[in-house]
Amino acid sequence: MKAAVLNAPKTPLTIEDLTIDEPIAGEALVRVVAAGVCHSDLHFIEGTYPGRLPMVLGHEVAGVVEQVGPGVTHVQAGDRVIMGFVQPCGHCKYCDGGHPNLCQTKTTARAADRPILKRGDQAVSGMAGTAGFAQYSVTPATGLMKVPDGIGLDVAALVGCSVMTGYGAVVNTAKVEPGSTVAVIGAGGVGLNIIQSARLAGASRIIAVDMVEAKLAVAKQFGATDVVNAGDTDPVKKVQELTGGGADYTFEAIGLKVTAEQAYAMAGRGGTAVIVGMVPPTDQISISGLIWVQEKTLKGSYYGSARFNVDMPRIFSLYQQGKLNIEGLVTKRFPLEGINEAFDLLRSGAVSRSILEIGSE
């Protein structure tokens, strides 16, 4: 099968022929139809996050189940699915406690010496158990969620990461209240979903912060009431000015130390700053020692604190009701062979989201 392979950091992905193993107990083989091009993938390409190379990236994925391994009963061949990049076990302390996004329990019997992907005799790793930049993926089946009839798999793919992450950061992690003020740093795919989810939550003021005017214009279409160009002004001071001292909730959706610190500074007294972006693991975020006086909260949001079987059906329902705009996130579409151009556009800030159209339904 064809797959896009990352062989070294800061190098283009190469389209190569790989072999893929059959699914074993707890796994499923999915024929990939669509995959979103996400900034999280770019972190591995740029080398800011470590990965076992060579690697097939791609974690925002939708497709059709081709085959299931022993013990898999909740999906079957022919089902249209999205692939979660966390595959919860359903019975650990995190799953039982309502935090399946934090599950780290292995859910299949696959041994380390039996790789899913190979190039000749060489093992090729797969990002997040999904490896979606390929024609096929073998993935732990607990991460699969059926897509309702009438929803295209190109739309559904985005629910697998950017929509769930943005929606969940607002609804689950921050629990944004009606009438509150919100600031969002980064108006890309995840940031736009934070913005439109904050609108759904009833926020009275939603401030989008970015350095690209075109992205700020799109942010207004998704519900931003105000925009701040961080290239023209001090974004912290501007948000404080617009909110009378600081926002009730702030969200960092880029993945940088400086913007994480800005998000904390933008939050007002008693406010909550939520770090959604993948800040490099070697970076240390510095905050004021006055946190105790200001009663601020700084917290992370992983995968939107997703409760998969609850949140994803709700997202699909909101989309079907016209309350969530998912098609509007897509700026460009590419075949798998156009993946490097898609990442170039992502780096430049010229797109909200690009979709790779890898197969057909």
C-alpha cells in the first residue's frame, strides 16, 4: 500500500510502498478515506516532538472498516468510522473515572516484535496507533467510532481531532459559562473550534488572537466578537483592555511557550487558562508567583478531555442541527501525493485545515 513516511526531522515526507499486517485480537483494518493535516503532525516533522523513525503520521482520520480481529464486536466490516488517537480500554481508573482520554492501557495483544507496518524487513512506526497518512491502517478497535449516515467521511475525519479537541476544551476542560469572556490564541483548525464552541456555550465576548489577518477574518465567521493581531499590538494588554482586566477563560491553541505564558497573563483574576497546543516537552512555562492572590487556574487539555462515546455523538448531532460548522474549516483538499504542499501551507498560516482525500467511500 501507499503511505507517506517521515524518515528524518525537517525533511519532506516520501510516498512509499509499505506492507501492512493483518489485524490481531482487539484490532481492526480500516481503509482510509480522508485525513486532516494537523499541526500536531507538524510538530513531529519539525522535530519539536520526538518520534521513532521512520514513521507514518496522521491521526485525524476517517475510513471504512475492512476487517476486524478476534474479540472485536462493536464495529464490523463495512462500517464507516472515525479513528481516535487515544484508544481507551474502558476499565482502568481513568476510564472508570470519566477520563478515558488519559487512558494508557494497551488494548491489543500485539507484541513489539510484530510491527504493523514494514518497509521490506524494516519496521515503520505509526503515530498514535492510527498512522492515517496511508491507504490502510490497522488500529486498536476501541478507538473506532461509527459515523452516522448522511455525514461525509471528510467531515467526520475532522471530528477525530480538531473538532473534538476544540469543543472538549470549552465544554469539558474549562466548562465555559454563559455570559463569560473568552480569549483564544491561535485561529487555526483547533482554535476555530474553540471559538465556535465558546459561542455555543453562550460566551458574551470571544476574542481571537493571531498574527495572520486572513485567519482573524475567518475567526469572525466562526463567532469571534473581537480580533487582535498579535503582530501589531501587545496581545496581553489588548485582551486585558477589551475585557476590563482579563478574560474569564483563555485558550492557547498553537503549542508555544510564549503563547502559553500569554494565555495565563490574559486571564483575569479568578480566570482559567487552558493549554490546548502541544508545547514542546523540554520547554518550561513560567508564571507569576501571585497565582495564589489572583486565584487563577492553569491547566492542560488533552484531546478536549474527551468522553468519546458521549462527546462525539453530540458533536455529530450539533453538526446535523447546523450548530457546528465543520465544512467551513476545510480550506484545501489534496491527494496523498500532495501532502508536503499541504504542510507547507500549514506552516505559512494560509489554511485553517487541509484534507487529504486518500480513498473513496
